[in-house]
Amino acid sequence: MTEPNQPTPTRQTITHGERVAIVVIAIVLSIASVLAILETRNFPQIRLSADVGPGRFPVIFATVLIALCVTMAIQAFRAELVAAALEEEKPQYANVALGVAITCICVAAINFIGYPIPLRSYFSR
């Protein structure tokens, strides 16, 4: 017997674009995790049973990240699709590309001119 005052569970809703973004993010993170597992398989192993060691920690971390990515993708496909609102702004892809380019330049500049100058130029905006 159910109470008439019980709230009905709400379903998660997302737009098609959000679903695509979530799935792409999950795929990219999963690929990075698999690459981390492959790169760290030759790390030295520790003989102590109580210590996971430098070779085991990245594998554990990457495995957990893959599991979270799978969970995120499953939730994205289980969510109900809704139409995107018309008043939503369209993404500014040029601004995103500019931000990525500035970040890459700052990271590359760290090798040549040190850390403080790129840090100030990057965080001053």
C-alpha cells in the first residue's frame, strides 16, 4: 500500500548534445586510462604485500576511472532525451579553441622560460 503523499521519483533528462558530450568524454578518459595501464606495466614491482608499489597504483587508478566512465555512459543512455531549449546559447567553439591553444603555448613555454611567467600570463585573463 502506497502513501498518496509520496513523491514520485524524477527521471534524469538530458539533451542529445549532452549525451554525445558525455559519451565522448567517457571514451577519451577510457582511452587515456588504457594507455596509462599499458605504459605502467613495466614499472618496478614491490615485494612487500602491504605496499601496492609504483607499478600497481596507476593500474588501480586507471581501472577505477574506466569503471566510472562506463557508469557515466550507462547513465547517459538511461536518461530521458529532451529537446534542447531554443534560448540556449550556441557554444563558442572559437573561444574554446583559443583557450586550448593558449594553454598549450603556456605549457610549452614552461620548458623555455620557466614557470612564473607563463603562470602569470595564463591566470591574468
